[in-house]
Amino acid sequence: MIATGRINDMVFAESVLENGHADYVHMVRALHADPEILVKSQRGQMEDVCMCIACNKCTEGLGAQLPIICTVNPSAGVRKKW
């Protein structure tokens, strides 16, 4: 069972798992907002997480296969040059 929909807080995600409400949590929008959310959580740096504000800007171009745009993370959807 996968829980999804507005799970953008690691504390809430953990409670969903710990209480047996799901086996996995789906946090795509949270990862767009801050790709380092898991690392920061493990390090206890939750105050440094750039939180998703659920504006849904990232979902606007899905049907048209447009690049992802994130209001709180302008680098989301932009390929890095190596």
C-alpha cells in the first residue's frame, strides 16, 4: 500500500509508516521542492528543508510533457551540466 497526496513533511510520513497506514509514502512534490529532504531529515536538519507549499505549479505541464516548475525551488526540472 502506497500513501500519496500532500505528504511533504518527514514527521508526518514517518507517522503514516509507523502507524501501519501504508508500506510506502509517495513524496514527489516534496522532493521537487527539496531533493535533499531525506538527507537533511537523517541529519536532523529539518529546519533547513525547503518545504513544498502545495501550489501545484509542478503539475501544470504534466499532460503537455512540459518541464517541471517549482515555486520554491527554481532549479527543479532543470538538467545540470556536468
